[in-house]
Amino acid sequence: MSKIYVLHENPEWTVHLTKRLEELGVPFEEWYVPDGHFHLDSTPPEGVFYSRMSASSHTRDHRYAPEYTSAVLLWLESHGRTVINGRCALQLEVSKAAQYLALQSAGIQTPRTVVAVGKEHILDAARQFAGQSFITKHNRAGKGLGVQLFHDISALTAYVNGAEFEEPVDGITLVQQYIQSPESDITRCEFVGGQFLYAVRVDTSGGFELCPADACQIGDLFCPVGEQVDTKPKFQIIDGFSDEIIDKYERFLRVNEIQVAGIEFIRDSQGTVYTYDINTNTNYNADAEAAAGVFGMQKLAQFLQAQLVVSARV
């Protein structure tokens, strides 16, 4: 029987989706892919395949899960299977440099960024931001891992040459223009089926690691899980959000064959929008959704159900 196959390496980020699929009575199977094997001469089962592979898999000791999943997706696509968030989505998920180049090609502004490998080259890259604050981040990260804010080169030098320096899993560090938000917040736009669902205002005053998942465990700068709800919520869905950037994002997703994503931007004091992150393994914040009465995983499950119906007719 044809069914939904959910490819993932982290059950904590998938259980909310499978519960929604169960509520709808949609046949599904979890395909746990931290590692594995398959025969290239074999034929994939019938169904719809949804990839939830994450750029942060290496933080859960699943170092090669994205590479393995990429091979699986190629196999599925070569047999004409319906794949949601296929290889193109995964390529952007695991490389912020690839994200920025793709966004720029679509006419979407990103922060000025320098790509560097090696400590001396990181320092050389930072010198291009002399007199300005800048941030460093890992090219392959997820959850905001590795993001550090610096106000001068001496602070970066001490960090890079100190014991606290975090080596990126792919060796690539990005040195990036720091965009100051007047309200100390960013906006995350959620898309399901390539269509805009809602926008979330995220309070960044507590730090840069802004994972919206209900079960994330970060323990560094900031994570919303387990905290009391403040007067100003960390995550708040914006009622009636409308901005011309949404049309650009939807076109971008179509061109890059991405059906499900969260795209984050920051607006500076002049009102300029800078897009700085695409998450194709998007999670949703339960408190924010409950307050607004809209539920991302429910919409995603309904979208997958519709795709299964379409694939069965082909």
C-alpha cells in the first residue's frame, strides 16, 4: 500500500508530525536514517517521501546522516518517486554559503558574508569588517550553533586562539556583517507546500540560538524550552503579517524545489530586510501556535495527505 515515508534522524523533532498523520488516518512509516544501507539496483516502494534531514545531525553523533540521505534521495528521485524537500533542499540545509548564493540569485538581500577555512583566514576575513561589529557562524550548523558576536578583531583573535573555539563540522566558518535590530527581534516566515503559512516574531535579546522546537536541548546561549513565558513572549505569531518579501520567498522556494521551510530575516533601523537563514527541517513553537490557533504540523500533515492522494492517481 502506498504511504507517507518520513526520513529523519531525530525522533524528538518528528513525533509531532506523526501524531498529526495518525489523527488524519494517513498511512505512514518513519524511515530512520542516521546511517543504513540500500541496494542501488532495488526499486523503492510506492509512496510520498518527506525528508526532515537536519544540518545539526552531527550534534547527535549522526555525522554522515545528510550524506547518506542525499544518496537515498537521489535513488528515490531517479525512480520518479514524489519527494518533498529533496536533494536541492538538503543541499541548502547543510550549507549556509549555498543558501546565501541561492538567495542572492533570487534578488533577495543577505548580510555581507566572507567564507573562510583555517584560523588565520577567519581573522583575515574579519579584518574586512574593520570598525564594525560582526558575527561568526558555522556553514553547517542548525539551531544557531557556533554563532558568536564580536565588536573588534582582538576579541575574535582571543576566541579563535582559545580553548572555547568551535571547529565547524565541515571546516567552514562564515564571518558576517552584524545587523542591529532596533527591537531586538527577528522574523521567521513559515511555508508549507511552498505557500506562506504565518510569520513569527522571535525575541533575540537572550542570544542567537533560536530553535523553536519544543524538545530542543542546546544549553548554550539561549533556548526557549522549559522557560516561563515572559511578558514579551519569545515566540509570537504575527496576526495578519504582510510584506513584499513573502512573494520573493515563495518564488525562491519554487525555483529551488523546496516545499516546507522556515525562512528568517532581520530588519535594520532603516527598514532594510536582510535574509540570513533557511531551515528546511522546520519546527514550530507550541505556545505561539496555541495562542494564535494555527498549527504548522497539522497543515504539514494535510499537505502530505494531499500529495499522497495525487501520487496514487499517477
